[in-house]
Amino acid sequence: MEFKISRDFIAQIEQLISENREKELQDLLEDIHYADIAEIMGELDDSGAIYIFHILDSEKTAEILLEIDEEVREKILRELSSKEIAEELDELSTDDAADIIAELPQDRKEEVISELVDVEHAKDIVDLLRYDEDSAGGLMGKELVKVNENWNVLTCVKEMREQAANVQRVHSIYVVDDENRLKGRLSLKDLLTTSTKTPISEVYIPKVDFVKVDTPDVEVARIMQKYDLEAIPVIDELGRLVGRITIDDIVDVIKEEADKDYQLAAGISQDVEADDSIIELTRARLPWLVLALLGGFITVKVMGLFDAAMKAHGELFFYTPLIAAMAGNVGVQSSAIIVQGIANNTISGSLFSRLIKEVSLSLLNGTILAIILILGSHFLLDVDYDLGLTISISLISVIIIASLIGTFIPILLNKVGVDPALATGPFITTSNDICGILIYFTIARAILGF
Amino acid sequence: MEFKISRDFIAQIEQLISENREKELQDLLEDIHYADIAEIMGELDDSGAIYIFHILDSEKTAEILLEIDEEVREKILRELSSKEIAEELDELSTDDAADIIAELPQDRKEEVISELVDVEHAKDIVDLLRYDEDSAGGLMGKELVKVNENWNVLTCVKEMREQAANVQRVHSIYVVDDENRLKGRLSLKDLLTTSTKTPISEVYIPKVDFVKVDTPDVEVARIMQKYDLEAIPVIDELGRLVGRITIDDIVDVIKEEADKDYQLAAGISQDVEADDSIIELTRARLPWLVLALLGGFITVKVMGLFDAAMKAHGELFFYTPLIAAMAGNVGVQSSAIIVQGIANNTISGSLFSRLIKEVSLSLLNGTILAIILILGSHFLLDVDYDLGLTISISLISVIIIASLIGTFIPILLNKVGVDPALATGPFITTSNDICGILIYFTIARAILGF
């Protein structure tokens, strides 16, 4: 039941824009969800997107502004006056409004804030701008329903009705004391099933999960997932209730974090999309390729050390890409499992037991692969006994070393506080190429003697 | 405020278990969240975990059963009678209960179902077992609050109070007709802010997002994310309301899908964790390594075709790992961006414009890298002019081809209905190794003439 945006539909809209048929466009877009309109605007050229934005009413455009691609948003915001931006923000929840203000240039920020009509809303937004965007404070919104522990349910319901009118979705009703310190919560179910005469102090649940304003966003995501929470209150240093984080914001954090790790594993260092500009894509990709190229230089140098082998055992050089590929693949597998284990907090046991496990695993995999290699080289490639032995022993050794490098570099990085995801992909394949080739030729020299 | 499980705490629990001090264990675990107890049980040996399970009351154990590692769960379920399992399931929501039953052997399934006390609950669970676990039907639960469009608000509130008692979290109130066909929804906010005398037909929102029972789970996740939904109703072929999916189930789908793509990109073909057994890890990793090894054979064969170069231009062979590494890295980058773009539905434009973009991007990256390569080879490796030219032209060509392979293989797979994530990692690096080396030696032969 999702709205499907067809090429014909886009063409129809472009036609209507070019003929300036505002009323028909409004009618056409009337029943379409803001997320779909944002997608449609992404398909249009800039002037078309801005045209659409201007003919819709601000309730819809505010949500569109949130959904749309960052670049298109930037262009639209540049076209709008500070007063117009403030009108959009008045329609949004505090956390979303703060996110958009944070994207504005410094001088415009203040102008836009001064144009906000609702003073309470403006105060909340300014408060949210103080926090780091990757912390609980940066994620939270100010919209929440809270009641005083000293009230009775009747006062409560009255107050809540008023508060709920400003809150899009009521997740939980928080209970605070006179100093606004978080004491507990009331569930919506309690609200529906408890008699209105009960005093709050008797019905509230004193045990409540919370995070602090400076808790990192990925930590908040992990806690909410672990404890299966749809919303979590945020407290400041003094234990006062200052905001709440809802699960939909956490879905974005989880998605972003997963995308980031995935891109790092593929050697892409910034958050880019297929539709980004060539310059942006190059900036994200080139550094890793330069790293790989420098690693490549080292492999050339390493092989240069063994060029005496060229005359008597030239075939040795035919196997270097095979050895390098195996080292790279094993290393990436090991590092991926460790990086995920660290992220999901599912790694138990000591470093030593991990070492034993990786070595056993590599011995098993390496032996199976060496057997395939021996059979393959014998029947397919017609390799003599000594060379076959050299390649097989090298393969097993390289696999063991590669898996140890793949396992322990991420663990090490994590220990010193660096994102272990950095050590997947090109970093591991490049180091393993170098080590693999060095091990291979060293073993070859020992066996074949050149 | 998350509970931190220390080694000391585990040791204390092991001590209490060995001394059979049941009461003290119960007191110790009393205030600990089920998710934390599940984690603690994961750290104990099997008999310890089962001991803990037996001394806790079924309200807590049911939730623990859901949270705990699949292997530990399997062992615990084997220890329990069908009646005991049914008691646990009676505490769980229908979707969670159905998930656990689905893991049981066929003969036990029926036994357990026949032991369920609550007949309505049992009927719902049996109904859910019909659906594919990767579809909306497999994700949905039966717990929802629905009202008839023909009721007035008074009847509604009374009915809802009763229904809400069986529902853990009230997300939305769905409106159906006499045939149980989904007509629309009532928001909780409306409930809190509307006078109780209003008739339903006047307040309900006729526009409601929904999915069908056979919608794939990743599609449900995408829709709920796109439209920012916390719950979505599920309808059957006749438009009847049969269940609802909540955002916490979707968080799991997103996480699993991201983990799966990440693992595929790293050459790991099943959902494994660092703590899985060596056999399981081998089963997930070995197939990709065999693929890479077979690819390696082909690179050996390809180089064999050019062995005439060995005498006059032996240094050519020093560069094969460098060329292969660059081809692999570029290919993985391109495929990762496309795979993510396909997953997030953010790829626009024609195949031809994508082709132009990839070629331009590769030309830019390739030229920069070739310049670094020429300078590096000249100053670091003392390479002569012809060889330098050969390597540079090869590098640019290989980068272009590798990025095209990386881009279009996932697109092609997606078109024929295969998961494009399969084409990241080892698959792309192996094909690119082969193509890269073939291109390199072909260009070398053309320039150097051997």
C-alpha cells in the first residue's frame, strides 16, 4: 500500500510546474504523504522542488523539510527568509526543529530563533542546541507528558489532557517530584484501566529506565533495544527530567551506524550515497585507495627482495595474487566477526581463548583449502612436489597469520578507543597482502633454497 | 543506568548455585531485568543456566526465554515438559509465543499447543504459525485494540478498556466494519482529548497505512521507517484486520538485515557470532574461501599465458598483487554503494547515466592514483619509462573495469531477483583479481611486446 512514484507521474508534475498550474498541482499532491512528496521533490530539478515547496501549506512542508535530501534542504532553506523558516519550525517537534537549525549558518540561526512565534517552543529548541548531536541530549525531544507525584489522578488526567495536546505520540507518562526530578512512570495501560480516584503515589511504577544527557547515541540505541523500550526519559546531572528519546529516532541511529560500518568495511570513509556528486564520492573513496596503493608499493618491494627466485622458480610469482587474495579474505572475515561482536556486545572469554579459537579455526580451514590447492595444482596446473609443498604450507601459515591480524587489530583499536570498524576492509586486506607475500616467499626460500 | 555484569557477580552466582542456595539466588536476581538475567545465563554453563531458569517465576522466565541465545534456549526447552513450555508461552504475546513454538520439533509443537490454557491465545498462536517467518504475517502479533465503526465513543471506551488489559502496549486503536475489514484508526491523542459523547464515525481517521500478510519483512521495515510509523496493521487477502506489527519487531529486522549484508560483504554466508562453534564458523566462512581459491587458480593460469614476459620483464610480476588489490578495493567500494542504494531505495536515474558516472569517477580516481604510482615507482622503485607507462595505463583501465563490474553485477543480480549483497566481498574481489590481471598483462604485452 505504499505510494509508487512512476516516471509518468514525475513527468506530469514537471509539465504542471512548467505551465504554472498551481491549483492542479495542489489537488494532485493533496492526498500524498509528505515522505512521498519529499521523494518526488528529489526527482525534480531544484527550481521544481522549490516551486512545489512554495505551493504547499506549512504543516506539510515542515515534515517534507525533515524528510528531504540534505542538499535539497540546504537549497530550499537558502531560498526562504528567516521568518519563513521559523514558520516551518513552529510546526515541528523540538528535536526536529533543533536538527534543522543546527544545519543553518551561525548568523541565520539567531535570526531564525528570534522569529519563532511560540516562546516556550523556542526556549526548548535553544536548550536542545546545547547538546552534542551524537549524545542522548542531541537525540531527545522536549515533548513529554509528566505528572507530579503529589497530585491525585483527577488533577493528573486534566493536566495530561492539556500536555498531550502538544505531544504527537504519548509513550509514557513520567512522574516527577517538586524539583522536576524523575521518580518513575505511569503506563498508558494503567491510565486506561485504573479508576480515576486513585492517588498517583499509589499507582506509579518507581522503577524506570533512563539515560543521561551525555550518554552516546549508540549506547542509548543499545539500551533501548536490549530492554525493549519504545521511549526513554533523559535526565541531567542533577537527576531532573529534561527530555525523552523515542524509538523512531533510535531506528535512525541503528540504520546510520550499520551503514557506516558497512561503508568502512568496503573502504568508504564518509556517509555517501550512490546519487552523491563525483567529488563527494571521490573524497570518501580515494583515501582508502591511496592506502591500498602504498601497500601495493610495499608488496612490490617485498617481492624485489626475492627476485633471485625468478630464474629457477619463476612460477612462484604466479601464486602471489592467490596468496594475497586468501590472506585478504580470511582477514576480512575474522575482522568482520570481531567488529560485529564488539558492536553487539556478544564477545565473551579471554584474549587467550580467542587466540586458541582463531588458530584452530584457521588450521581447520587452512588444511581443507591446502588439500584442495594440492589437488588443484597437481591436476590443473601440473605443479611439481616441492612447489606444491611450498604453496600448501604457505597457504596454511598465511591463513593463520591473516586471521590473527584480522582478529586482534580490531580488538586492539577498540581497547585504545578507536572505532574498530576502521580496521575492516582495505586496512586489513592491505596489511595481510604484505604479510602474506612475505611469509610465502620466506617459506619458499626455506624449502626451495634460492 | 544499565546493569553491568561483572566477573565477580558471575562468580558469586556460580558459588550460590554450587551450594544450592535457592532463596539467596532468588533475592539476588529479584530486581534484575530479564534481559540482564538472560545475559548472565549466557555466561554460566548449561546446568547453571537451567538451574537459574527453574528457580525464577514464569512471568520472568518467559521473557528470559525470548532474550536468551538460541542454543541455550534449545537446551532449556529440551529440559522442560510440554506442560511447562505451555506455561511459559501463556505469559508471552502471541507473536513471541509463535516464534518459540516454531523452533520446537514437529511432534512437540502439537503437544505444547494442546497444553496451552488460554484457548483464545492458543487459537491466535496456531493462526500465526501458518505464515512465513520473513513475511508480515510472521512478524505480526494478534494483540491489538479495535473498535467497530458503528459504535459510539462510550461503548468504545468500555470495550477498549477490556481489550487493553490483554495488550502490553496500546499503539493505535483500529476501526473495523461488521466484517472485520479495516476502515481506519483512532489516535490515542484523540482518545485523551475528545469528549466521550462523540460517535466513532465522526472521529476516526479513514486514511490508515497497512501491509498485507504476505508483504516481505524488509519491505514492512522500509515502509514503517519511511512513513515514521510505530505500529502498522496487517490485513489478509479480503482486507480483514488480522494483526499488527510494532516498531520493536522492525528494529530487529533492520538490525538482522544490516548484520547479514555486512557479513556477506565480508564473505560470511550465515548468521554467525564470534562465540559460535568452530564448525559453525567454518561452515559460514569456508565456501567463500573455496571460491576465492578457485579464482586464485584462474589468476595462476592467466599469468601462465604470459610467462614469456618472465625473461625480459620479470618485474611485471612484482606488480600483480598491487593491480589485483586495486581492482578488488575499487570493486568492493562500487558494489557497496550500489548495494546500499538498492536496499535504501535511493538510486535514481537510468543505467546509462550510472555508467557515465562510474566511468568519470574511475577516470578521476584512476588518474590521481596513476600519478602517485608513476612518482612512487620512479623515486621509490626506480622503474624505467616503458614499465611505468604500462603500469599506469593498466591501473587506470583496471580501475574503470573494476568499478563497472562492482556497479553492474549487483544491479544485474537485483534485476533477476537475487540478493545483490551476495555480489559484494569475495565474489567481486575474485572476479576483479582475474579481470585485473588479464587486463594488466594484455596492456603490458601491447606496450612492451613480448
